[in-house]
Amino acid sequence: MSFGAAIDGLIQALRVLPGVGPKSAQRMAFFLLERNRAGAAQLVVQLQKALENVRRCDQCRNLTDQPRCAICTDARRDQRLLCIVEAPADVAALEQSGGFRGRYFVLHGRLSPLDGLGPKELGFEHLFAQLTNDLTEVVIATNPTVEGEATAHYLAQECHRRSLPVSRIAHGVPIGGELEYLDGNTLTQAMSARRRV
Ligand SMILES: [Zn+2]
């Protein structure tokens, strides 16, 4: 069913968002047009502003509206502690947890040749230039997927070649979780990564 070019175009455009199918896009379009035109206008302004100003940080490749992001330029953070993550959302999650006070490097993906993601796309050259002797530790926090693990393995080797202390984030039992509901892989990993208390 067609609602005319303007409405159809808006519905189609909203479908670029992750997890938004035709029905949700239609609901959003009608909501904006019927009930919140001021919000829609604000959305246009902010989207335009973000597209014009947001870029990758020169040092860590996280998204920022400055040449260097607020984390890379924060003198109170330990700049010798480097955490490698796959995505800006991972930085946000770690920052919200408040448990890390170093800096980051964002790969924007993980090694995945089938998706056209190789060392060049992940900025390895830029990353390796930052793997210098003044780092006290490199923490590899890629996701515990097959590709994330392969990427972690590759990066760990590069750190070993430079004699840098390198660690991998732990995987295992989630806080508040129950052993009987965990999958076998997670449980095996949790058991092998056990620590003395
Ligand atoms: Zn940065």
C-alpha cells in the first residue's frame, strides 16, 4: 500500500535503523507526522549536525566531534593502559560500568575476511604504531565470538612480539546467573579461567 511519495520515502528511510522492519517504520513515521512534529524537526537538526561533525578520533578511532576525543585528552586517565574493543558501543558500555580508567582503541569490527574486514579496515597499522614500550598493559576486549577470539589471538601475538604485557577480558558466569542455565562453552571457559580466592 502506498501513502504517497513523501510518506513512503520517510518509511523507507526509517528502515535504515537496526531492528526496524516495515511495520515499525510505518508506526514511527505516523507518530512523527501526527503527534510529534517538533520532535521530528529536532531529529532532522541533530542528525544533520552529527553527520557534519562526528568523525573518528585521531588516536583511538572512537567517534567524536573533536580531532582527539575526551578520553584520549583526559590527563586524569592512565594513558599507558590501552584497551582494544570492537565498537564505539563497547567503549560506552565499559565507561558506564566505570571499571576502567585507561584509554581505548576502537577497531570498528573484527577480523572477518568474508565481510571484507582485514587489518587495513581495522586500523592495525595505526594501532601497532601505538604499541610502544611505555604501555603498562594492553587489554584485549573483543567479543568472545569465533571472529572476536581470532582477532584477540592475532593482537596478542603482536603484543608478545613487542614484549608488551597483554591480557584478555575474562568470560564466564554472569553476575546473578545460575550454573545450570549456562551453555557448555561458557561453563568450560569459566572453569578454566577460575582464580584463587
Ligand atoms: Zn580518542
